[in-house]
Amino acid sequence: MKVIVAVTGASGAVYAQRLLQVLSQHEQVREIAFTMSEQGRMLFAHELGVNLSLKKPDLSSIGINMEKIVAFHPKDLTAPPSSGSSRYSGMVVVPCSTNTLAKIAHGFADDLISRAAQVVLKERRKLLLVTRETPFSLVTLRNMVAVTEAGAVIVDANPGFYHHPKTVQDLVDFVVQRVCDHLGLSVELVPRWELPEKRWVHEA
């Protein structure tokens, strides 16, 4: 499997970090095309304390195996993710800013991230947008509907609590596991929902 991972400027760099850690170690993933916007680069610096090059980012400093990572500058529209013939299995934008969501929803392709997203949609492959924004404006909600109708999946960075999380990592892993589920990858980072042994008693 070849996967595209793009990082934009919405808060939540830790979701991108953890997803890249998991994908780079997964036996089913043989290549990860990585790109980030300038705002995404600033996000990594602000939230994770790392200064990365847009052209040749060294992600090993945040615990990511670089063996499978192939990085591309966000302005390089000649990069393989710009073409459907490159046959990537899917793409994840994590975190996905509302600006990037709007560009994808309306067919703009002025950088590698938005172009790759349009390619994934036209090729009927998996496009996962990990939004992290609250509350949602009506404009954003309509853009979410538009990308969903086009074939994308909104995986909101909205962790559950039924697995009794004890750390921030548990909350992050909940979202990352859901992303991997939609990519078709077998990953068990947190316990999945099962009906408790002692069932609730419903009052009449």
C-alpha cells in the first residue's frame, strides 16, 4: 500500500505525528508520500517544537521511521501524488484546516495538497480529512457535505471515552485507529467497544 499524508495548519500536530509513526511501522505500508503546507510546518514548530524543512523534512526527530517516507515540497505540482497514474491507495490530510477543506470542496488545486486530494477523488480512492475545529460554521458544514458527496470521509478529531483513556496519547490513538480503519489497515492501538459483562438495567 502507498499512502499520501498531508499536514495543514489546523491545531493537532500530534495526530499527524502518531499516524506517521504507525504507518511507517506497518507491514502493509510500503511508501508514504509526505507533504505539509507552510502553516503545517509552523504547526509542527509550535506544537511539537521541531523545525522542519518543507523540501527535506527529517521526521526522525519526532519518532518516525524515515525508511518509507518520500517527502515532497507543497508547491511541487510535478510530484507523483499529482497524477492518478501513481496509484496511491489513499490520502489523509491530518490535521485538515477549514481552508484546505474549502479548497478541496470547491475543486481548487493550487498546491500539491489540494491537487493530490482532487486526484484521489477523481480516481475514486480513499480521501480522509481529519478536521479539528469547533464549533463548525455553516460554511464549513456545507463544505463537509460537498466533500462527502464527492467521496471523501470526514474523520473528525473527536475521540471517544468508552475505552477509559488515561493519557493524552490514549485520546490521540483513538482517532488514529479510526483513520487506519478507514484505510483498511489492521491496527489495535486502543480497546474497541464491547458490551460490558454487566449490562445496564433499563428502567420501565
